[in-house]
Amino acid sequence: MDPTMAHGDEVQRVLYELVRPARYVTWEYFSRQRLVASGVLAARGRPASRVLDVGCGSGALSIGLSEGAGVDVVSMDILPARIEAVHTRRSSRAPAATARMRVLQADAEALPFRDGSFDAVVATEVLEHLDDPRRLFQESSRILRPKGRFLLTTPNREALPYRILHFFPESAVQKLASTWTQESLHPDLLHDHGTGSPRGHPDRHRREGFTVAEVE
């Protein structure tokens, strides 16, 4: 079996094991996590050896890549509660499985790393939480090595659940959103970043030095 495929299967197993108990996790979210993991492992035909997980949340993707594929991962978030959650989740795994994983509290708009430090940067459901999303693209471009890969996911306003919301009054949508969004979510950014078209991000950020390889 192709080692990349074998690693992908193992990462998927770890991811499912970690996110299954979380009631807020949807199949769409889990699918995005798998898609990002596949992109890391198959980046330009070679697995990434050092990865930055920006806005890591509770660390499922970081742990999946570290434990499932032996990738060196820096798991980063700006919120202390998230960092604590990563440490808690990591402590439930075998120490050797996540030995190549580092946990760090830092700002996605001012990454504390040298130029050319990573093979891949991943940001799953992060862009919609930032004051200046363009800074994440600029900083990611700076810290990536030549031919490095930036993998990004956001909510998609073209998906059926979001389209359905257009049939409800704005007051009802705001009330519904308050039950499942975080305080750190920026409502003013939802149209352009959080729930934008999947084709909007590449067109807007090509100037930051990225070549778009794939849009899902």
C-alpha cells in the first residue's frame, strides 16, 4: 500500500475517534478536516514534514496528523481556553503518539516564526474570526518554504443549510446564529469571509503570493 494512503487512513481513524463524541461536529466539518489532512499528506506529491495548525481549536487535526502520520505539528490558537483543551485532549493519547507535536498560544495575524519555517499551513474555520483576514495570507506566505502549501476552509454560503437561511427574516437568523457561533466570530466578515463563495477566497488573495492549486 502507498505509505501516503496508509497514513491517510490512520489520520482519518484518529480524527473520527477524537471528534465523534463532540455533539457540535457535523459531517460537513469532519469532511473538511479529512480533506485538509489529505492535502497535507499529499502536498505536491510529497507529505509535509512540518505543519502549522492555525486556530487549532481543541487540536483534533493536529493530533491526527502527529499520531496518525508522524508529522511535526505546531498546534496554535490565540484563546487560552483552546490551548488548555488541546493539552487536555493530548494528555488522553499515548505520549509517544504526539511527541512531535508542539502547542503554542499566538496570534494568527502576527505569526511568531521565521521566514520559510513550514511545509504547510492549515487554517480550518479560522478566517471568519479574524479582524484582518488578509494578514493570515500574508503571514502564511512568509513562513512557508518554497512550494509550501496553505490549506484553508471556511463555512460556505452556497451550501444548502446556508441557502435555507435566506428564507427567514434577519432577526430569526441572528437569533439562530447566536446559539451556535462563538463570541469571537465577526458578523461583519460573514459575507466576505465566513460564509463566502468557495471561489471568492482564491480570487481575492492571489496577490499575497499564492497559486491556487485546488478549490473544493
